[in-house]
Amino acid sequence: MIRGQQRQYYFRLNIPQDRFLRYYRGSANSVQVISECGKSLRFPATRLRPLLTQHGVRGRFCLTVDANNRFISLQAAD
């Protein structure tokens, strides 16, 4: 979805907490996902830290970027 100069990409993740610790500790520094529209996306793993729960990072998410594909936000989506 394009909103003005922003683009939104929806995707699902299921990263158990113990596996996410590799990202949290810095041994893995990026996450690559395939959006629901089929686009491959890569972003810094640190962007997932606010979304970490006791179960890990699970659910459907929305990544918003600007016209230059720079990060704007990452949040849980319905």
C-alpha cells in the first residue's frame, strides 16, 4: 500500500524468544522477510526489539518506509 510518499509492507513473523536472542545479542544483524505482496524486505534486527514478547516475535506486522526506502516504522498489524 502506498500512502503519499510512504510505502507499507505487511508480513508475518514467528521467531521464538530463544532464537531472537541471537538478533538481540548482535550475532545476527538483519532480518529478511517476504511481504504479503511478494517483495523481499531486509531491515535491521534491532527494529524488532520493541515487538519482543515472552513468546518471541510473532504475528503480522507492517513496515512503513519513505520514498527512498528508509525506515519510518514497524508495528504490529491486525
